[in-house]
Amino acid sequence: MKPIRKAVIPAAGLGTRVLPASKAIPKEMLPIVDKPVIQYIVEEAAAAGIEEILIITSRGKSAIEDHFDRSPELEQRLLGSGKQALYDEIAAIPGLANLTFIRQKETKGLGHAVLCAKAFVGDEPFAVLYGDDVIIGEQSATAELCAAYEKYGKGVVGIKEVPHEMIHNYSSLKAEPIGPREFAVTDMIEKPKTPAEVLSYYSILGRCVLPPEIFGILEQTPPGAGGEIQLTDAMLQLARNGGMVGVDYTGTRYDMGNKLGMLQAAVEVGLAHAEVGPAFRQYLKNLAGRL
Ligand code: UTP
């Protein structure tokens, strides 16, 4: 079996749920405390041993590319003013992985964005990390999914249970337990409209590992929910022909494409932050007493 060396990060969406913040700044560049969303995601892929990463961007998103470039003037300034630790941190960013960028010319959906990666991926399995989902935990969620791919030899989706009243905003999976945190996934539906369509409250959240056969399926996939080419609709075929594996990854996922997710991430990552965490904790305790 071919090892997983490549990852695709779709980051071309319009980010309408976090407007106006995302009008001129890509939502993938919004920070959680002091690091942009996209850097957390690239770090997670690198921690899984991924060597090559393709980031799918779109018009107005060149700040993402700039973030992973060298910044000689800034680096000189940091060195010259004795800020060695900050220099080391900034100078290491371009070396996190071998990054390539292409543009999705029209935002026709996540499935269409993944299809833009066909030439980059070639004939290999690959990981997909959704560009607005940050997962924080002891283990890289991508590494957990890659391990399941190597164990079962099937496409893998990262899954979590979602609140029942929210399932109509997510995908819903037919998922039977097969191991610790592992499930056989044999059916799925994107954004079920009626309770009868709900297969379970397990949903695909933020990560998957796919075989290259997905491209042939995506090429035949018509627009689905919201008029967009849905990755879930293509994965449904994989699930029905031989099945997929669901992994309930151990980390916590923050939906940085929505305002509440942004606030939750800021609070939880802020509390754990080495520099500002203790002062932030004290601030929150005082604030909570007044709520
Ligand atoms: P979302 O549906 O969460 O992103 O897609 P969006 O379209 O930006 O969201 P809203 O509804 O307008 O707020 C999940 C991921 O897929 C990418 C997004 O950038 C996000 O990282 N995506 C989505 C693309 O790359 N291309 C698309 O056409 C759609």
C-alpha cells in the first residue's frame, strides 16, 4: 500500500458566515490568539509526516501564500533587536512543509475544490484538511486518520457526534463501531432535510483520507446541496462500494468558519497559552463572577 505523503487544504471558500471579518482577509488567516488558522492546519499535516501540501486558494487570498514565504526584512529586524526566539519561530514557518498553491477559479463547492488537486495528487492516497477546521489535541488528527487508512486500506473520514438539533447543517453517516474510536461507514447524506433522512448524529468534521479513485467519481458528481459539488456526495459512492472507515479523532475541533467556533477557540487556546494563559484565566474568573 502506498504511504500517504500528500495533503490538500481547500481554502477557497467565500467565508460568508464570518463576514465582515473575511471580506478582505481570508478566514483561514484569522488568528486563534497569535497564529492564523491555516498555520495550525499545516502544522497538523506536518506532524502526520505529510511531505507535500497543496493549498487551494481563490481571488483575494494571497495573504495565505505570503504567510508561508520568507520575510527577510522582518527577520533581520528581529535578529538585530535580539528577539531570537521570535526570529526562530518566524523563520521556521516556510519550512513546515513543501507547499504548493493553486486557485479554484469559481467557488463551486468543496468537491470541486478537491477536484482541482487531481494533477497534484496523481495516483496516490491523500489527506484532505478543511481549511477552516482547526483540531487541537495531543495527537495530530491527520496522523490518526492515516493510521486507520494503513490498517484498513479504505478511505477514512474524521467523525464526531453533533448536537441533534444541528444535524441538518452537517452530513449524517450510517456508522457501526468496529474498533476503539473506529466505525464502518456504509452510507451518508449531506444536510439531511427531514428526520427520516438522518442516518445517525455522526458527521464528517474537517478531515478525510481518500484514494485517488475519488477524482473519477467527483468528475461525475452533479451539484448537490446548495448548488455546490459536494465532497460528501462523491464519498457516498466510496462508502457504498466497499465502505469507508470513520475515526472519532481524539482532538477538539473548532469550526473557524463560524462566529461561535472562533470565540470558543480563542478562549480555550488562550487559556492554554504559555505567555498570556495565566493572566487570561484570572481575567475570565473575574469576568465570570459578573455574568
Ligand atoms: P465551507 O462551506 O465551510 O466554506 O467549506 P465557505 O463556503 O467559505 O463557507 P460559508 O458558508 O460561505 O461561510 C469548507 C472548506 O472548503 C473550502 C472552504 O474554504 C473551507 O475551508 N471551500 C469551500 C473551497 O475551497 N471551495 C469552495 O468552493 C467551497
